[in-house]
Amino acid sequence: MIGEFVNCTLKGQEKNLGTWAICKLNMIVHNFQGSDIRKGDTLGSPKHVTNGELDTQNHQKIATIPTTKSR
């Protein structure tokens, strides 16, 4: 519904600055209040870490789109 926040937390990371900006904008437009989208290379420098380990606790789903080439 318009004006209501979505009861869902989304976390993500994107290397491409343009794609990251679009994702951040989409989170605002669609009222995802608990989103945490960070900039950076997911494989080379993951940003969602706790005590030096990947933060994979308490996630219902994890999705990834593997890279096909390095830029």
C-alpha cells in the first residue's frame, strides 16, 4: 500500500555505482525501510561481515548473481 513500510529487511552489495544507486532508489520508492545496500566488490571485499565472518545468520533467503567477467 502507498505510504506503508514493507516489513522486510533486504541486504545487498553492488560493485557498479550506477546499479547501486538504482537499487537504493528502488528501496526508497517501494518503502523498504530496513534495506542495507552497500557499495563494493562482493567477492573481493564483502561489506556484510560480523567479527571477520560473512554475516549469514538469521537469513531466510540468500540470492546471488555470479559475475561472468572482471572489469
